[in-house]
Amino acid sequence: MESALAESGRQFEFPATASVVEGNGGLQKVRITSPKVAGEMYLHGAHVTSWKPAGKEEVFFLSSQSRWEHGRAIRGGIPICFPWFGDKADDPKAPAHGFVRTKAWKLESIAQVRDGVTVSMFTESDEDTKRWWPADFRLVYRVTFASELRLELVVTNTGETPLRFEEALHAYHRVGNILKTRVGGLYTAHYIDKTDSNRRKIQHGEIAIVSETDRVYLSTSDAIELEDPVLRLRTRVAKENSRTTVVWNPWVQKAHSLSDLADDEWMQMICIETSNVSDFAVDLPPGRQHTMKALVRVTDI
Ligand code: TA6
């Protein structure tokens, strides 16, 4: 039975390139299939769950135990954290990482561009969002699936009062073996260590994951390079209008505590999160817009 959404999505389809189909848990997704690139993006959370540039394996990690249901976040791919990151400072009952990753977004358009396909989805403030956050806002998220992946999160303050928000593209990168993976690009950056009472520290050189790692790197603008000698891949994440980078791996115990992550899957993932969080939350005057961009490229090593 074709749902209304799939029906309504028909108008955006490109034969054999982009179609709106039923995905896991009956959730609707846009599926991109072309000689140049393959990809998937759910309307649930405007969540990219797959990107495969031609000749490459899947770039993103997706948990075999992920939930696919309304109100639950998908574990893997690229969840969007907004308008707060982590726990809400003044409300421990509020959903972690905000509410847009569990929201049903609307499809705005699917467009064929010179080197790929751009999918645009949007969501905005409503009664539900105002239960947690009184602001008026509109989010537009444009994702271009091509030989590179281009991500653009546009926040508009549609209200009368200034708003302050945090945002993160909480990307789960698939790796061959986390013990052999190295992260470059944050060589001397200051960071908040969330595994050590939020102590502030300084990075020295490349990042190697040797225990639970949960760090907010501050005042960052350089591209991140993920070196994976097992998959023989280098992933470069460049960005614009993002002043923080979060690096996360749950390691053994935290992974065990997460019901939607299989016990050994921590070895196959690392989160590199283009973001504006903590000291770099964004202040947006009424009627103004803020756009954060990330650009992901994968090359063989
Ligand atoms: O981005 C790192 C982090 O904030 C960690 O603290 C960890 O909790 C992770 O996000 C996953 O959060 P989630 O709410 O998806 O379980």
C-alpha cells in the first residue's frame, strides 16, 4: 500500500535516480541510485543513513540494533542535534540532543545538480517543539549526494525574539578497526573532556582512540582527516560556520549500556561532529538566518 507521503513524494522523483520509498520500520526515505552515487535519507529526523560514492563502500556506520520508530533516534548515519546538544542544561527530562532527530520532517524538493542529487527537507516550530523550547524557528537541510557529500543546515529565527541554539551533524563514520584509526586536524586544539568531569585540556598531535572518548573541540575551523589503514581510506570533513568539533567513541562499557548498539560495534565507528556547541552556541536575532556546512570526501590510501 503506497502511503500518502510516498504518493506526495512522487512529484519530486527522478526515474532511476531518486525515489521516495518505504524504509525500515515503515518510515519513509528518499533513495538515491545513480551510476555516480547511492544514498538514503529518512524523513524521520532528515536522517542520512547511507552514502556510497561510485567505487566506494558504505561511508557511514549504521547499527544493526538501531530502532526505526517514531520518537526514537536512528543509531548511525547522521543524526541532527538541535536546538541543544547532549542533555538540556535546564531540563533533565528533555530529550538528549534536542527534538529534531526524532521529528517527521517534510520533503521540500529533490533536484538533479551538475554532479549529483540534492535533497532538501524542512521542519519548523510547532506545539510539540514549544513544549521543550518556546522559540519560533524554521530549519532547512540540504544534502547533496555526489562524489562528495555536501551538507547544509539553515536555521531561521522566524520569531520576534533573539534565540540561542546549539547544533551538530552527529556523523557516525564506519571504520575497519577503531584501534588503528587516527584523527588529524585537531592537533593543538583545546577541548572539553566529557569523560573527565568536563575538564578543559589541550590536544597534542593526532587523536588515537584508546578508551571511551567524548570530547568537544573548541574554536576549530580546519578540516578533519580520518585515516583508516584497515579500509585503506582517508575521509576528509571540511566545514563552514562551525566553531566546534565533537569526537566520540563509546568504547566497551558505554556501548554495552546502549540498547540500540550491538556490543562489539564500537570498534567499527567513530563520530566526527561538525557543530556549534558549548562556548560556541549560536545567537540569532529575529528574522536572521544561520547556515552551517560540511563537506565530506573519501579517498583511497
Ligand atoms: O556526541 C557525543 C555524545 O554527546 C555522547 O555524549 C553520547 O551520549 C552520544 O552523543 C550519543 O548520544 P545518544 O543520545 O544518541 O545516545
